[in-house]
Amino acid sequence: MADRKDKPENSSMAMDEQEMQQLGKEMEDLDTNDELKKKGRRPDPVQHEKKNEKQ
């Protein structure tokens, strides 16, 4: 991620469309939960669950 000198006014992750596209490319390279489990790693925990919904 680029070093920022200015703080975004809207508290967003990306300052502009170019940075948003770069973040999207970085996220595409992240492993899915299933891929992490196959590698013996633990995925991030579920933060919110709706009633009667389990993963």
C-alpha cells in the first residue's frame, strides 16, 4: 500500500480510483478461507452471524 501524506477526508481505504484498483488487485491475490485451511492455516473468525446462519 502506498505511503500517505494526506489523510482522506471520508476515512476511506483508498484516496482515489487508482489506489482503489491497486487494492482490488492485492485482494485478488489473497487466499480464500478454504485455501488457508488446506495450507494448515486458520482463517479470520466470523465477526457477525445472523440467526440460523452458520458457515
